[in-house]
Amino acid sequence: MSKDSAANAELQVSVASLEPHDKDGYLTKQGGAIKTWKKRWFVLKGPKLWYFKSKTDTCAKGFIELEATTLVRDESATKKKKTMFSIQARGLKGRRVFMMYPDTQQEAAEWIEAIRKNIAACSGNVEDTSCAANTQDVQKKPAMEAATGPAPVAATPAAPVLDASSVRGRVFNARTAVPFLREDDSKVLEFWQIWSESIPQKAEMTAGQSMEFTIATSADMDKLTWRVSGPQNIFIQKMVDFFWNLGAPETEIDRLNDVGALINPVKIGSWIDMSGKCGMDGGWFFPVDIDIKSAIEAADAGDPTRRVMQWIEKHNVSRCFSVGRDMGAAPPRQTELRVILPGPDASTQLMAAHDAFASFDFPPIPEQMMNLLAGFTPSEPYSLSIVTSSDGFVRIGLLIPKPSRDLVAQMADAAGGKRDAVETFANTVGCQIPQYAEYQFLMKGFGYGVYKEGFDVMFHWNIGEEVA
């Protein structure tokens, strides 16, 4: 039996099969590799503390082994959450510190006492294990109001007054430069504000850490994509709370955890799409260099994923520099992979791009666009953005690095855009040229009446890094 099979077999335990138990109830537990908080149904029985998604589950999510060396600690003095406690113990994937909390201090005291009692029983120690016998005791106080969902442990510092020339100031300026975001009662503006409030403040970062901001605008300025990324340890909980607000299902939060555990990215990020027709979407991305076979685990299995694998094997593409997924309330889910096109020169890279367009059933890159690129010598390799879903290929984009201002204007014209508005936006955010110009094609049916289908051009502006 393989290691994974053995682990799965250990979890084939139902809540009902643990009756009679020593204690049970809901606790909010912190994840392992990706530090999100989730409410779980815990059952304490003998030498194991099991946890499940709900009190009626027939299969456990995991367990904590209670041994003589297991340590239980009240964390209320060191954490903002006054009901927090930790268990240093062995779990399904090895030894670590499990952080968790109930809704009230009364419950925290009861859980700590019950767990210590079972530890003592396991080790043959029958001495007093009550909370009063330990210097890290939780005092029994009146019950607090119940928590209403996942919440960060630390309080968020008040947002500082923005300097218009700072990175965040330029991000705010970008919002004011977009006509459809100037309406005070706009639902899209409200969506933007909720997203912006989910971004950690500079005061929450430690010295040397940074947040990076980018904005993509369509040639006609009717669609925008906002992206921000930063250190996993300060970003993850705020990001997950934002997704809960979007109505993302728990299965997608689980996928974020699973892919995060596989990749374990140092930096993570969130993105939102919006359009002048009230289009709104959001999701996560990992802006890290990773093996593409690990990155593709974020995508739904199916024909599009199989064909992407065939294409990357054909062209010896082994790395991915960004992977992301949408987290909206309704399927189908969309997964984006960004890869550097292979080849020693621009011509070879463009041939690989042409093959991708054809292999994934997109129309060929128009001759007009190829003529524009013929007069451009990129300073970096071309890249490709591939977006898949369980319903088929969604979008493909050729990313042209650091295009000249002339090429930006010509591409805006080719897409029927507004070159003057694009230049005004660039001046507003303090960018001379985009990080990328992207020729993209959105498949029919995936615009949902609010995003432009077919051929379009996007400009990706790197607003900058905010460094602590």
C-alpha cells in the first residue's frame, strides 16, 4: 500500500463510529501549508482528536495524535483571539503546532482540560490535569458572542492617509482615471473597494517584505484587471475572507489550500476583473516560478487540460511563472497558466504561440498584428497566457514584453481602442510603457454579456512595489 493510500485509509472514520466520545464541538482551525482558518467539527476520543467538515461526516479530514510528549498551550496572552489555544503534536502529515479556537473562553478552558486529561491517560499519568494546575491556564469567564465565520487573528491597522505619489496612491489614482469607476453608487466601485480593503497594510509587513501592484486595461478602457501580491503569511487570511465575501464555495477554498500545499509559494496574490457593463470576477494567483505539472493541478481535469499537457510536452515547456484561478460563486471555474514561450529567438517563440492558438482551437493571430510585431525586437522572451475551464478553453493571450510607446498606440488602434485614453492612463499611474501588451482572444460564450468576446488587446501596467 502506498503512503497516500495508507493515509486515506486512516481517515475512513465517521463521526457516528466515535460514539461514545470524550468531547465534541466546533473549533476554528488553522491550516498547515496555507494558513487559512476553517471551522471544523472536532471529536476527542482516547488518544486521538479527530476533525471533520461537519458533525454528520463519514470520513475525517484529519486527526491529532495525543502522546506523552504532546503539549497543549493557552495562546490567549500572545494572540489577539482570546480563545486561542495550540497543540504541539503529530498529525497525519507529521509533527507540527495546530492552532485553533472555539467561540467562547468557557469552551476553550473545557477543551484544554479535556485534551490534557486524555494526554495524561495515554501516558499513564493520573495526576490533576485541570486548567488550574497549569501556568498557561485559560480562566473561565462568561461566554463571548459567537464568531460568525473565518476571521484573521490579528487586528488590521488603520489605513494610512495615501500619498498621491506612492504606489498605493497611484493605484487609487488609477481608479479615479476610469470613467465607469467615478460613479459613487456603482456596484463595480463597491466591488473594487471591498477588494482594496482586503489588501494588507504596509504596517503589517516586516522589514524587507513587499506588496506588488499591477493593473491591466483594455485598449478601449472598458475592462480592467487589478492584481496585488505579497508575502503568504500576511496575505492569506485577508484574501480568503475576501473570497468568502464573494460567495466562493468551500470546495474552492479547499482547492486553494491543496494547490498551496503542493507549491508552497512564498508570495500569493488576488485579482479582480471588471468592466463598464458591470462585469465582476475575482480570484487568486501564485506569482512564482514553478514546475508546470504542479501548476496544472489547479485546473479542472478534462480535455483542455490534456491538450495543454500535450502542447507543453511538444514544445518542452517545463516551467510556469504564474498560476491562478477564479473564485466566483458560480462555475465553470477558470484557471490561468502563464508560461515563457520556448526558443532561442522571437521568431521561434512566435511559432510556438501560433501552434498553441491552433492546438487549442483559437483563430490564428491576425496578419495585421503579426505585421506590427515584425518591426519590434523584444528585450525579453514572449510569454503565453492560457485560460481553461471544465467547459473548454476560455482565453489565450500572447504577452509582448515592454512594448514601445509607438507599438502600444498601434496595437490600441488595431483593436479599435482609444490610444489617447490609454496614454492618459499611463501618465496617471506613472508608467512610461506597459510591462506587457497582450493580444488575446476570448471564446464565444465566456464573455457573459459583460466582457468583450473575440479579439482584444490588454496593456499590463506594473505600478510598483510597496516595501516595508
